[in-house]
Amino acid sequence: MARKKFVAGNWKMNTTIDEAKALAKGVVETVGNVTDVDIAVCPPFTNLLAVAEILKGSSVKLGAQDVHWEAKGAYTGKVSCSMLKSVGVTYVIVGHSEQRQYFHETDETVNKKVKAVLASELLPIICIGETLDERKSGQMDSVIERQVKGAFSGIEASDVTKCTIAYEPVWAIGTGETATPQQANEAHIFIRKIIEKLYDKEIAASLRIQYGGSMKPENAKELLAQSDVDGGLIGGASLKASDFAGIVNPV
Ligand code: 13P
């Protein structure tokens, strides 16, 4: 089955309200009419509503960078799925390596978030990826397998293709060091095999797997040309509309 490419910008902890509006306008002007690639931007929570207004009528969808799995209550500092939905969010990034590294995200909390996101009819972007130490010490496959199995534990077959996996090798995030297209593709093929074992061939063949880690206009074309790279989750280069557009439409 042909998989439609999906490019999402993860703005991380960047943009004040004015900066977010300007960036969102730039994204709409450059790629707002693109329909052969799915596109999303994921601003910080404070800017979601304003960006939603700007994206209206364009093909660019709104994403959030995290969510809490509980529906509501005494969870100071957290935001729920229904809150995200109420401001027009479609996608939710879950399990980003920065959440895993700095904010105690575990495979278990990732799984709870994935379940909550799907139950709210939102679409999760599930981030996985090994650190440099894990790659060097030969643990890459076991780490990826553990993260994928953890994220999909108890997820119904009918929900799997609502998910996107973002393979983000931690050593490539924000470092300027990109996985080679071959390294990325090998990892994506490996991830797809895990999904095939957990579910079946058809589901594995339909699931989209983005690459993330220092992706930019200069390296996007070759990465996106790989058989199993179905798009990108873009950090730094998503903060400049022209760079982001250059990844959506690589020349
Ligand atoms: P960079 O593109 O800045 O390396 O970040 C990738 C990333 O973490 C996207 O979620």
C-alpha cells in the first residue's frame, strides 16, 4: 500500500505568541496548499489556539507536543486530550526523547498517552530511538524493540495505522549529525518488522514511519527517497518557514 508522506514540525520550547503567528503564516504561505504530503506543525501549548486560527482553510494540521493521559483533575501543569481537541489539535507527539531524557517519560507512560490520544480520536506521533551509547554498545535493536512493544501494548489492530512512528536517533537530534539515509531506512525496516510480528503484514505496510534528527532541506530529498522513510519530524529546521517548506518540497 502506498503510504502518503507526512512532514511535521516540532517547534519544541520556541516561539512567543507573535513569533508563532508569524511562523504559522509563513508555513501557510509556503505549503498551505500542498495536498500530496500530509503536513502538521506542533507549537507549544500557549500558541495552539492562535496557530489554529491561522491554519484554518489550509491543508496544514495542528499538533501538540505532549499530553497527559488522565481526562482531568488535579495534575498541575498538565494538559488533557479533550483540552487539545477543543483548540483544534489533530496530532499529538508522544514519547519524545527529550521527554524521556528530562521528564521521566517511560515506555509505560508513553503507552498510557497513546491509549488516551486514540480514545479521544486524536492521532499520536510516537517517538522512539536509541542513544549513541546504545547504538555503540549494540543495544540499538533491543532498545527500539522495547520502545515499540511498550508503546503498542494493548493497542487494537484497528488503531495501529492511526499512529505514526517517528524514528529519532537521539544522537542525531539537534546535533547537526544526521543518520545516513541507509541507517534511517534500515531502522525503519526493522521497526516495520516489529509491527508485522505484533500485528500483520498489511498493518505494518500501511503504518507511516517518519525520520527525525537534523533533517533539513539539504538532506531531505535523499532521506525521503528511501523505501521505508515516510516523512520527517523536524525540529530546528521547522522554525524557519522556508526551510520547512524546503523539506516538504525537496528540490
Ligand atoms: P532537530 O531537527 O532539531 O534535530 O530535532 C528533531 C526532533 O527532535 C524532532 O522532534
